[in-house]
Amino acid sequence: MTPRILLRASWQTANIGDVAHAPGGIQAIQRAAPDAEIVLWPVWLDERERAMLAAHLPEVTIVEGGIDAGGCPDSAALQAEFDAADLLVHGSGPSPLRAGDVRAWRTVTGKPYGFLGVTFDPFDPPQQATLPELELMIGQLPPVYLDAGLRDLLDHAAFVYCRDSLSLAYLRAQGVRSDVLELGPDATFACDVVDHEAAAATMAEFGLAEGRFACVIPAVRWTPYYRLRGFAPGQEHWRRDAVNALYTEADMAPLREGIVAWVRRTGCPVLIVPEMVHEVELGLRYLASGYPDDVQPFVHHLPRFWPLEEAAGVYARAAAVFGHECHSPIIASSYGTPGLYVREPCDTVKGRMYADLGLPHAQVEVTDGAAAVVGWVERVIDDPAGMRAVTRAGNERARALLSEAATVVTKAAEDGAVSWRR
């Protein structure tokens, strides 16, 4: 009996990391169960991302629709998929973003469901703290802290795979009773979607040679979503803008020092690139200029928001990828390219995923200062082969864990099919 799996993913297109979640999750399941039918239920897809999926995963069906006020599918196509699918999987993300959709599936169908590679950060909005500080805070929470509605949803899930060990420790301490509650990495680690031709064109545009350049990604502490999505800001958005105004220049300093160290040690260029759409302007403003005369000619800026598959192709050919964003180093790891996530204090506990996979060197706190970034850059320069080997091993570890998780996912779908198709 061929299992049919409905994947709720594709949270947004303004972030290539979020774009990568869907193909990564699909590919992880396909490797474990090549015959499984996978249907993507996206939150947000633009034409560029639809074209990517059609080119790289043409066998995957996309179903549109949402959940209405009564808790039921609001389109005939989605209702048909609720009828046909054996299992709902909530894909990788910063939180159980669509827990309400999962709850609707459970109520309407009674079929199994689960979470694959999700962060469960108990502090929302995230606290301005380092990962060690967050670990300490999580340890102080009483076992009744977890929201009762989410607890019930997780307790009855066929599986809950947390993408970081802090989330896992939190849910275990809260007594979540899912049959499977384990570490299951971010699906981006399994993503193999790449456009080599586009990457080669970009490298030619900036005079980049394979293995002889670094990519650097800036970010602010709070993403200005109201600007990206065009809705009116409120008090919390203004507060976050104020936090960004206070810290952004200081947070860029470690990246700038890393760029200087890279150029002076190697004589090789740097390309400033975005993981999110607003980071094109951010990189131009804070990272593209103002360097000493011996460094400035080697610093280039990509003046557009690029697609996932082009970014993957460029990262695959880079010597190093570092910056404030979490997912560009993950994308790079699929090709053995060393990456560094310079975590900002407003990020979730997701950053622990690197240490979980044997890559503790691949994550530092921005509050560790320039020395931490420069030290990593020098390590890449001094031992490129060793750093590539460690990076590839970390990605292989992630894929192995995802393969184990995907096997459980497929078994849950098969069990669901046997149960409800009778």
C-alpha cells in the first residue's frame, strides 16, 4: 500500500532558508520511501518557488487552501486531500507555526500527524539571551509551563522531532507523551536543490574563482516583517525597530572584522549576500564599504535577492560562508563548505542544532565579539581540508538522523493507511 503524505510547509518566500524547508523535507522522505506520494500544502509560494519545485521535484503535487472559521478546509482541493492523505506532517520551522492547521486535521480526519524538525522555544517572543543563558532559563521552568492546547496536540502526535536539543529537553521536561519524541534536524540539511548555471554566471559577474572566495550574510536582531509584508506596524514592531537601531552597527562589527581578516590573509574576495529579502539593502549599508584601501577592492555586494538554487550553487563553490543567519551555513554544509552562524541574542534556541550535530565550531554568539569570528576565519584558512571534512560529517549526521525520522514518518503513514482505508 503506497502511503500518501501531506506536508504542511513553505512558510514564506522572503527567506531562502524557509524556501529550503519544503524541498529538504520532501527529499528526506523520498530517500527513505521512494514510492511515497508526497503532497505539499504550502503557506506561501511565489512563482519563482513554484518553478523551482516543478523543475527539481516534478512528481510532487501542490494543494492550495486554508482552514476556515469552523475548523474545516476552505477549498474543495484541500478537502479532497484531507480525505485522501494518510498522514499530515508539520514541516521544519522556528516553532509549530501551523499548530492550528494540525489541530484541524486531527479533528476533521482522525488520522495520524506529526512534527518533523521543529524548534519548540518556550519563550515567545524570544528573549535577548545567549544559548547557554537560554538553557539555564529552560531548566527553571515548572513542568506545567507548556500551553495546554499544544501539550494535547503533541501528546497525541505520532512523532515529534525537535530540530535542536534545547527544544527536546524542554518538551521532555514538560512530560510530553508522544510515542516518538526525539532529535530530528532541520530539513534544510537534506535539501539538494541547486542551479549550477546561475551560480557560475554570478561568480563570473564578480570575478569569483571556485574555492577562492567567501560569502557573508548580514541580519538584524528583529526581522521587520511589517515592511516585508506591507501591513501597518504596531507598538511591538516599533519596539523591535528601536532594538535594531541600538544594536545593528555593533552587531555588524564582528562580520566586518572577519571580512578584513579573510581578505588580508588570503588575498581573495568576499561577496555580501542575502538570506532574506531585506538583507540586500542591509548588506549594502553596513558591510559593502568603508574598509581600508587594501581590503575594499575585494569586497563585492550582490544587489538583488537571489533564489535558493542559485545561492546553493554559489555556496557549494565558496571556501567559507559566515554571517548572522542560521540557514545559509546549513545550505552550504550539503557541499562540505564550512559555515559559521553568528547568532544574535533575539534568535530562538535553534542555534543549538550545530553542536547537536558535532559542529560546535559552526556557531558563536555575536556578543562573543570579533575575536570569535576572526578565529573561525583563520581556522578555515589554516585547515581548509579539515574544516571541510568536519562540515561534511556534520551534514551526513543530520541526513542520517533525518533518514531515521523519515522512516518513522513513512511507517506512521502506512499504519494510518491500513487503519482508515479498511
